[in-house]
Amino acid sequence: MAEVALKAANVLIDLRVGSDTHLTLARALDRHPIRGTILHVDFLKIARDVAITVDVPLHFEGEARGVKEGGVLEHHLWQLHVECLPGNVPERINIEVSEMEIGSIIRVADIRSPDGVTILTGEEEIIITCVVPQVLQVEEEVPAEEAEAVEGEEGAAEGEAPSEEGGEAGGGGGGEES
């Protein structure tokens, strides 16, 4: 039962030590590198009426319009630092991205925090952006006429390369024998 609770982040655990029960939060978890079994857990004792600070994972929902148009989503943050009472810790914070177009940005300030939760991550921090892929940006920056001229120059250079290499190889070979 404890291992199931430790698979999720920020789960409250009633830890029994002798005859006492303590409300805790698992802070650090060490696993066996091959088997994946739990080797060690650090627990933080908390009180139900005192706010705690935790990192809550972000979950992105939907398919962005910009992605359908050829863009890509760049994730800048995967979790938010929040403060709340132990009973109000969200399992995750959902962010809807389906309305994002190329050039759109979602910042922390754009997120509505769940009831009883204060987001501590800076409001200007960027969470996710929808951008044009780098390959497409490079292709768009080079006009078609210039691209053809560059391809023509590359073809001429390739035609000259074997005679240059042959001359260098003969001279290089003579240098090795000396």
C-alpha cells in the first residue's frame, strides 16, 4: 500500500511509528537502480492546518491549433511551485493548449490556480510556447532564387573536388614517403 502511495507526487501519508501516527509527505525517494524497488524514503512531518510548499506537475491537454499548422510546442516548465494546506495539494495542474496558435505563449500569470492554492512560481515565467520549427524558419529566410544559386555553386564545387583531392593525395603521399 505504501509503495502505491509513493508513486504519485505530494501524497499525504499517515506514518505509524510505534503507537503514534504522524501526517507526513514523502520528500526524497531512493530506488534500486535495476529492480526499481524502494531503498529509502525521507518523510517530512506536517500539520493539517499549516501551509506547505510543494512542486505540482503540469499536465497539458488538447492539441494546439499551431501544431496542426506545422508548429511545435516548446515546454519551458513542467511543474509549478505552490503553497497550500496539505489537504488542498492538487495532484496536477491542467493546462488547455488547444487554442494556442503559432506565436502563442502561456505564462504562469495566465493560469488559474485551484481553490486554496497560491502559485509561487513567478508570474512572468513562460510555461509553454507554440513556435515554428527551426528547420522551417531557416528555409523561409532563404529566398528561392538564392537557394537555387547556392545549389548551383555546391554542384560546381563538387565537380572540382575530385581533381583537387587527387592532386593533394599525390603530394600528400610523396610527403609521407620522404
